[in-house]
Amino acid sequence: MTELSGVLIGFILTLFIYSYLFGDNPLYRLAVHLLVGVSAAYTAIFIVQQVLLPIYAQIQLDPSAPDSLLWLVPMVMALLLIIKRLPIAWLGNIPIAYLIGVGAAIGLAGAVQGTLFPQILSSGRATPAWGGLVTALFTAVTLLSFQFTSAKKQTKGKAVTAGMDAEWTPSKWRQTVQFIGQILLTITFGAVFTAVLTSSITLFIERITYFVGQAGGM
């Protein structure tokens, strides 16, 4: 009986999720809320059991050990994030700035070392060779299109004072790069969406087959 109930609940929630095909509705939102709630609860329990409790046991065992003292830094950062709900919320900007800086640095290093350089190096070994060069060029153009700063252009007949009466416009070559990058991103997102849609339909068929098989065997 318990196994049958689990199968029925899974089947109903699957239908709730796929009801989004007919538009946003309360059944879909209910299933999404359950998914988010269960995922958040599981993540919280996992962090407490696998992260916080081992750290607490290590600090309690030998508080003066170097490894125990190193945990003070993330603990202080976490505390500063928590106090953002207090009047001294500006202190919470310190860990946020650290997270953003580290995340940007890791993302930039990953894009250069993990995407751009391998594309350039593989272009010489590609068959045909021009295919690798085109791929490396498209990769570079897509990365360069993510620029949100440009030179300041003075408005005609007006003086620029303290950043007033000025228009921020990208140069012609940057506009061209951004336009090409947007085209490449659109093509990429279209291909990814098609793959995701195909995978979703395949998964839906597999789920229906599974539920029908489970119901037939009971």
C-alpha cells in the first residue's frame, strides 16, 4: 500500500509539473513549491550534518589547533551576512563583495582557461582546420560581447561637468561585436531549448511508462 501511494503521488506531481504546458496554474505552482521546499530542507539538513557538525566537533576537540582557527574566517563571514537584517547591515557588504569578486575571478579564469584557450589550441588540430578557427573566433566574439562599459561621449554644445550632460555609447566595433554575439547566443539558446524540450518529452514518456508498469505489477 505504501509503495502504491508513493507511485500515485509521484504520478500526480508529474502531471502537475507538465500542466505548465497549458499555462501557469495553481497545480503547477503547488508542485514547484513542494520541490523548492523539499530541496531547501534537504540542503539545510545536509549542511548541518556534513558541514556544521564536523566543524563544531573539530573545534570542540582542539580549539587552539591551526585548522580550528582557520574556520573563524568563514564563520565571521557568515555572521556578517546574517546581520544584514540589522541596522548595521553595511557590514554584510564585506562578504558579499568577497563572494562577487571571487566568483567573477573564477568565472573569468574558467572562461579563458577552460573555453577560450582550449578552442584556440584545438583549432590547429581540427579537421578541417578552418572549422576550428571559426569555432575559436565565435567563442572569442561571444565572450567579448559581454561588456557593459564604454567611453563617455560629450553631448554636442554642452560641457561635461561631474558626469552630467554626457552620453555613454559603445564604439562602432563594439556594437558590431555585441550584435554578432547576440546572434550566436540566440542560436545557442535555441539549440539548448530544443535539446531540453526533447529531453523533457523523453523523460515524460519514460515516467508514464514507469508508472504504468508499477501500477500493472501491483
